[in-house]
Amino acid sequence: MRKNYFFSVLLMLCMTVFVAKADYTVKVNIDDASRVKLQVSYVDQEIQTGENTFTVGEYGSINISATDGNFLKSVTRKVEDTQSSEYISNLTQCNVYISADCEINVTSVNADEMRTGSITVNVDKAENVQLMRGYTYSYVTLNDGENVVKFIPEKENQMQLLSTTSKPFYKVIQNNVTEIAASGSYYNLNVNDGDVFEVTTEFPDIDVPVHFTYANDESKGAITSVVVNDNALEELSDDISVKAGSSLSIYFDANNYKINTFTENGVKPYMSTSHSTTIASETTFYLDAHKYATVKGTLVLDNPDNVTVYRGQSYNNDIISGLATGENEIEMSEINTYIAIKPNSGCFITSVTDTKNVDGEGNPIAYTPDHNGCYNVEVKEGIVITVVSGAIDRNQTAMVYVDDKAAAIYYFSFIRSDRSEVEIANGYNEVKFYDGDNPFQFGWAGSPVNNIFQNGVAVDPQYSGGSTYLVTLADGDVVKIYLAADPVNYNVTFTATEDALSKVGVIRDRIVAVANPAEGFSVTNGTEVAIVPNDTEAELTVSVNDAEIEAGEDGNYTFIVNADSNVAITLPSTGIEGVNVDAQANGNVYNTQGVLVMKNADAAKVNALPAGIYLMNGKKIVVRK
């Protein structure tokens, strides 16, 4: 049965290979090869009038374009018995994507045959002008004097006149009646068959009056300067005279004035802080503006050294300087009534409140910080903004262990609640913090595994399947992060007399004291364990799995757990052999491996033990049978 199944699958695969086709045969019938260019998958091809046959690879295309002075009238494709019309872009381009054997028919036409409409364009200086027909985006070469320009009605009936000098023309008149206004340095023409356009590019040598009118005297203060042909006017009067074709720019004091209305010959131009135009004829400017009002409030600071206050957004770096402890009067323009209050490095903000106004429950209005810890407050008349702050005292300690940061190949981050970064290296990292740093966010990407433990308890990510964690630290916490491989648990046991253990402390993970070392404990790989002498005069010998270790410069015996580990701690021998058990006081009895075999034993209980050598009250005893 399994053989039959195998051969069935093999047959299906062979059939699939047999029917798959990577090349297609395409016949392209062209009415006039002189009016057409053709590419197969963007590679130029030699073509002839009539039938042309091509082999087109899978995902290939036939690209058809009209030659200069010609258009594509139609392109159709026939696949088996189905025929469809293909999209032609701007009458000049058609791309046909091939997915089957097919036949393509191309019909072209001379552009003049389609351009049955015409306009007349009279130009004083043709080198200053470009004319472009719409839809086909074809340019027309103009000469000085009269030019007859043909176009396709309903297609190319929108044209553009462009200035090659980037300056507007003196005048563009349609049918001796309508003056066409410039849009920057070009003119949009809506044309009809028989239209006549008079294009005068050069300005006459005449003086042109320019008038400045205002809604009121206050509006005049909004203009800071007027510049004519790059020369600023020393004094601005209501009426001036400039040469036709002059460039005139008006600059406004947008910081202190609001522009209500500004027009040029009754038309509102697009503008922000300035307006530039070319003066062609008598021109009138109208301005309605008013000076921004100011809003005053009070800012109360408990310590100005803890915060920085900005006008507007903090990223503008417009700092309000000279602030003092207590009340500070602040004055803001109505254009921007917001201030931003941000804690300085090493400081924090406890609260920002409006102590003059209250919420619906009668409490002062409290503001909340944004994601950068910045408080944005709108200054309203009479507001009292009270800031309570403090200097950070990071007097709590946590230990963060990472097996291999490089396993997170895309990124690794460890940030406080204010989004400031904490530098983390491989191995153990002492992290100083205060409660305001919580919660911390751990995040990484690209690691083979994601394991994070807080005090030995696995921590779940913020989102299922993710690798971003929120952790609230307490003083003395240990966080372990394993990214390269899943952690392994190992047992740490002790072979030592009670007297030997009494002379040391045991610290794991650099900050966690082991309460009862004699009972042993379990830790993950990479854990650091230190045997810390508490009797400086005691002479200790410390071995891990029978390998003696030396004390470090700090006097501690430190080792890394990467396997089950037995720690032997011995004191120098007393030299007393075969002490009579009857002379011993009651006490705990250990075998020679340091294992407790009996608690608070008296002489009778000891003598009942099997024959052998034991340790009791720090001395050897021999039990004989």
C-alpha cells in the first residue's frame, strides 16, 4: 500500500513538471512598424509591419510605445477565443503582461490625424516660454511671433505655459479679453478650437504704483520690511512706485502679530511669514492684523534646580530662565500658551497641579506626564501651576544577570519608567534604583530563547509570544535573563562540620545570603556563589567537587555553578585522636564526610553507633565494637 502511494505521488509530481510551462508564444500584428517601438521584457526588438512572433518567458511582458509624432490607437489581446482591449497610457505606452500563448493586435495613427483642433499663440520672445499639451504631456517648440498649435479635442485641451526664467510674464491674454493669472512661474490654459493667446514675456519700462492699505493703525506694525529687487525700503509709505517686472517681497512679524486678512488686488495668496510677487500693473495690498494678546499666570516651584521649563514644546529648546524657588510670574503670547515642564537629569517630578482651579470633585486639577516624563500645561489667565519635585536617591540595589546579550541579534534594551536606558553587560550587573524607576522594561529581539526570572520565578512577557517584559524591582531582587539557551538547575551541597559552617556565610548572586547552607540549595547555571569567612582568624580550606579554590582579594572563596557542586569546608585538625566518648559533652555527631548522623547525642547514643570514626564537638571520636 505504501509503495502504491509513493508511485502515485511520484506520478503527480512528474505530471506537474510535464504540464508546467515557462515560455509562451506571442504573435504581435502591427499595422505600421514605423510608428511603433516594441520590447520583450524591456529588451528592444526588431519588428516589421504585419505579424511578429516572440517567445516570452514566465512573468514576462510585451512593451509597446509610439514613436515621436505618433500615437497608439488601440491594442487588443486574444487568448484562445477571448479578446480584450489593453490600457494605453497617454496614447503612447502600453504594457501587456504575458501569462499564456496569445495574439496581440496594434493599431497606430499619426498624431496630426488626431489633432483636429488648433490654437494660435503669439509670443514676443519665444526663448522665455515653453508650451506643454495636457494628457500626452508633449512639448511644443515656439517661435517669436505667431505659432499655430494643433491639439486633440477633449484630450489635450488643457495646456501649460511655463517660464524658462522662473519669473512670471508681463501678460497672457486669451482672445483679447481674458487675462490669465500666473500660478508661480506657469499659466494654466483651458483651450478651445480657434482660441488666440497673446503672450508678452518682457515687461515694459514703466513705473507702476503700489498701494498699501490697512484695516487700522495696529495692522501696520505687522510688516517688518518690504524688499524690492533685493533692496529693503528704508521707510514704507502707503503709496510707492516701482518699475514693471520688479520683484516685491513683504515680511511679517508672525511672532507678535496674527494676520487676519492679507490680499493682493483682492486675492488671498498662500503665505506664512512672507509674501513675494512680481509687479506687472497697478497693485493694491490690504492687511488686517492685530498684536497677539498676552496671558499671565503663576508658576510655583519647590526647587528650580530640579526642573527645566520651556515655552511651547520642549524640543524647541526655548527655555524660560531665571526661575526661583516659590512664585514666578510667567507671561505667554496667545499664539502659544503652552509650557513644558521636564525633570532634570537625576531628578523627578512628583506632581504638577493647577492649585487655583479644581476638577468636578473639588480637587486641584492634576496634570499627567507624556511618554518622555514631560508635563505640558496650557497657561490660562490667573492660573497657578504648582510643581512638586525631588532629587533622585537611587539607594536600592538589584542584580541583573544576562547569559549572552549577543544572542539578541537585533536589539537589547533595559529602560526605566522614564524611558532612560540602563547599561547592561553580560554576566552580573548591579542596578541602583529608586521606586520611581519602576516598572522597568526589558526587551530584545532575535534570540534563540526568551527566559527571564525574578527571584527564581519565571516572568511572563507583556504580550503572549513576545519578548518585552515589565518588571517591578524591590531592594535585593535578582533578575536572570537567558537568551542563548534554556537555563539548567544544579544542586549545591555542603560537606562541613557545624563548627566550620559557623565560621562562614554563603552568598549567591552577589547579594542574596543563603540562610541555611547545610541544607543545600538549587540554582541555575552561571550562578555565582561566594563563601565569605566571618572569622578573619579562621584558617579554612574550601574545595568544590574535590578541587581546592583560593580566596580572592576580597577574602571570599568564589565559584560559578555550571554543574552539581559539593562544597567542602574544613578547619585545621586538632591533632587529638581516639578521644574517649565518655569525656565528651552532648553534641551533634558527623561522619568523616561532614554529614550529620545524630543530633544532641549523649555518650550512650554515640556508643550505639556503628563502629567507626566520627566528629563531635570539633573533635574526632572512635566507636569500637
